[in-house]
Amino acid sequence: MQAFIARRIIDSTAIFLGLSGLFILGSIITYSPNDPSLNSAINSNNITNLFGRSGANISDLLLQTFGVASVLIGLSFMVWGGSLFKRRPLSHFWSRIAALIISVFMGAVAMARIPAGDW
């Protein structure tokens, strides 16, 4: 019984990580600067983000903070969820978190060198 419960906890964590990654990626992909968010004073119920107001807030926060490099967060969560679902352990979890943070910052710095044009 204990092994069954442990597997269900791991499955639940895997699903949570995968869906969180999907939420972050979907929010970023369907981002619109015309959506209301935490730093825009648009009073509109016309939200074009696929995940509604919460998706608009998360995508705006991530894109304003890290730029396109924030896609790495969603991709990492999805990969970690898939690994857990396939029963592969996430060894050195804190090292993975540290590597994700460093890679997102480094990706943001690298992407800042690319001209964005009107975007």
C-alpha cells in the first residue's frame, strides 16, 4: 500500500509539473500586450490570452522580467514532469533549480543583444 501511495504522489507531481509547464508555455505563446495585467491599467474584459486573466498576468510578468528566455521555465517543467512520469528520478533537484535560474538569466542576457524591432 505504501508503494502504491508513493507512486501516486510521484504521478501527481509529474502531472502538476507538466501542466504547469504547459500553462506557462501557452500563456507566453498567446501573450498580447493589450491584455490587462499587473503593470498595465487596461480596464477590459476582452482577454485574448488562452488562459484568461491569470495567463495574461503570468505571461506579462515573465516576459517583462526574462523576455523570451522565460520559455525555458515552461520547457523545463514539462521535461521534469515527463521524466517523473516515466519513473526516472530527478536527481540533484536543487542543482537543477539552480541551473534553470542561471540558464534563464543567461538566456535573457543573450536575447537582450538581439534587436527586437517593434516587439
